[in-house]
Amino acid sequence: MHCGIVCIKNSGRGIGREGGRHMGNEKNNITHGYARCSTSEEKQDIDRQVRELKAAGAQKIWLEYEHGDAASKEQQALMLETAKPGDTIITLEVPRLARSVKQLCDIIDIVRDKHLRLIIQAVSRWTAAPIIRIR
């Protein structure tokens, strides 16, 4: 685990390797949205997350009803496996994506290794920065 996170302002870019490195063919890149609720569909409504992810530009939305502390999140793993270099992953807030620093750093390492971009919407609201970049 070796993630270092730096917030940047008004860049319009996400976590990923830029600066001359290959990010994939922009025309073919997909913006994936990830929504997760910790309880079943009958108890917790995931529709708000889906609406906000669509508004943020998500083209494919991955839904999951799984407790945040679960060691394995099937849809999240499938999304990370499916994403291609240059693709973007959007989630609304850190707890939707990970429930511990270790989980978050593991995901960030995958994002970096696969040359993806990661947008965490709530981070943008807190910092006035649209995204986080890993160095």
C-alpha cells in the first residue's frame, strides 16, 4: 500500500497518470459510475446515487448492495477489471467506494496501475477541487 493523495484545483482531470503517458483513446473511453448501499433494495434507496452519477457524466453505472466493510464487493471488482486505460470512475463519496484507508489505497493502486481516472464527487465539494491526483 503506497498511495499518496494530493488535491488539485480546476484541473478537470482525475487520479491517473497524465503528463505525456498514454491514457487510452479518448473517443473510446467510458465513464463508469459506482453506487453502493449497505442494505437491501427494500431498506435503502440507491436512486439518488444513480441520478447524481448520471448528472456527473457516468455512461455505465455499477450498482451494489453490500456492506462497506465487506472484503469483496463483486460489482466493484468487476468494474475495476472491466475498465480500460483512460476510462474514468466516478463515485459520490469515499464511503461508497471504500470504508478504510487500506481499501481506498488498494483501489487507488489499481486505478494508477491501469491508467484510469478516479473522481470522488464529495472531495470536490469539500476542497473546491474537481478531483484528486496521485503522485
